[in-house]
Amino acid sequence: MTHVSSLASKLQTAISSSSGAYHSNYTSWVSSWNIQSSRQATFNNTEAITTAFAQESNEYVCTYVLSDPRGPNSYNGAELFGAYTEGAVPIVEISLARAAVRLAAWLNLIFAGKTGF
């Protein structure tokens, strides 16, 4: 549990601190939604928004997961560790940070009527 709260604190600082790694990007993670302050607008855009999120994640599959020159099956049956796993850490961290900001925006929209971003 301490690893999780440590990671959460690290990501919170990276997002909210003016010198944080994600501070200059986090508003763009929700601004492309083109949502209004009305809940109806949110429900109308849900499919487009989730499709955009899936495409964003799929880019990591294409650029990192399947980047081995031996082809997409090169990892079948292999244990993934070392350099491959270490290289995935920044991808996991930014993905978690994006998800956290987007979840916060959705919850703000549901309960306050605006994203807060």
C-alpha cells in the first residue's frame, strides 16, 4: 500500500506543482473533450471521448509494446522484465496521471456542473 500512496503523491505533485512534469499538459488532457457545463453535453460526447482515450492508449501499443524489430509475437511466452519493464514505467505513470485528471474532471462535472479545468 505504501508504494501506491507514494506513486499517487508523486503523480499529484507532477500534475499540480507549477514545476511538475505534467503541470503544463494536464488541462489539454480534458480540453479536447469539447464539453459544456451541462450534463447532457457530457452524455452526448461519451462515445467520442472514450474512443479518443482508447486511440491514445493504442498509440503506446504501437510505439512501445510492439516495437520489437523481431515482430509482435516476440514477447509470446517471455517474462517481461529489465529494460522493457523499466521503459514502460513512464508510459504507465503518464497514463495514470491522465486517468486521474480525467476522472476528477468527470466527477467535478457530475457533482458541480463543470470540469474545474
